[in-house]
Amino acid sequence: MTTSGINEPGSYTIKDFALEYLIKEPKVKSTKQKAIILLHGVGSNELDLFSLAGQLPADAYVIAARGQYILGEARYAWYNVDFSTGKPLINAEQEAASREVIRAFINQIKRKYKIDELYLGGFSQGAIMSYSVGLIHPNEVDGIISLSGRILDEIKPFAKKDDRLKKLKIFIAHGVQDNMLPIHYARAAKEYLENLSAQLTYHEYQMGHQISNEVMQDLNNWLK
């Protein structure tokens, strides 16, 4: 295992896992070992959402992972996507491969840090991946955090309505002025998840494709 320090005390980078990641350890002890894994959007990297770690509950590990597909210098993705037609067309093989890598990463994190309660979330493409992993494998996470994301039609045949999905806690935050992934994706996800009887918390905000302070406040309250 290789580690390298970054600026904030108690935070560091770890390699030699299924995914390279940054981690911030809990500042407050809890009866349960909690972890929040964050997945960045397309063209970004693990530093992006890790910058939000200080706004999340102090009793949880906050882990930001790096996508496995390289788009450029410090730019990564979970899969390639083509927007040229006006509708996002995904590389389904890459999405499926990332899904399995994220699952392996989750299991590594659980074992290493003895995690009792784990939330998987992300922004944009990271939110999409969180939906995919959580809905297909609801026994592997306790909750899903979707910030400006959508549910892929490609994964819906694999999401089964059962007791495991009913126990899954889901937080959705989306901007009504989002021009990248318009609000209809969030509303469609809400309807779909309600039909699956998942435990859903849904918020719309007067914002674009972004994460606002209001989103973080609502997310923090939900996680607590």
C-alpha cells in the first residue's frame, strides 16, 4: 500500500486498491463505523468532491475515488459518453466494467476500515454510477446519494423490487436549471424509485448543474 500526504490533517491518498482514492478519517467516534464514498463526474478527479469532506458528518470516513478511464491530464471518467446527438449515449461495456470495479473497491473499503454502514454517492456521472451499483446490488450499500444524476435505462432490467431495495435509503438533489442533465431525469428517477418502494428523499433547487451550499446542508442533515 502506498500513501502520500495532502494538505488537510487526517487526509491522505491511498493506492494499490481497485481504485485510487483520497480519504478523510472521522474526527468524532461513533458506535458504528460509517463511510461515505464519493464518485466524481466525467472529466474531473477525486479532488473535486473531496473538497466537500469538511461539510459532511464528522463521525464518518469520507472517501473520494478516481475513475478508471483517462480523458486527459487530471481528467477521468467512469465511462465514455457521447452527447453529439443531444441525448447521452454511453459506452455500456465501460459502464459495466466500472460498476464491477466500484463493487470490488467497496468491499476493500469495508474490510480495511471495518465499515458497518456505507453510503455511495456522487455528482453527475458519479451519481449515475452510484445508482447503478446501489440498485443492482442493494445489499452492498446502505444508501445512495445522487447529486445531479440520472438512472440509466440499461440497468433497470437488473434492479428487482424486493425487501433489500425497500431498505435502501436514497437522497436526490437536482437543479431545475440544469442544462447538462435536465430536471426531467431527476423527476423520472423519483417516480421509478417510488415504484420500487425505496426510502427516498427528494429535493429540487433553483440552480444549474452544480452542488450548492443548500444541497450540502440538506445532505448533511440527511446523513445525520
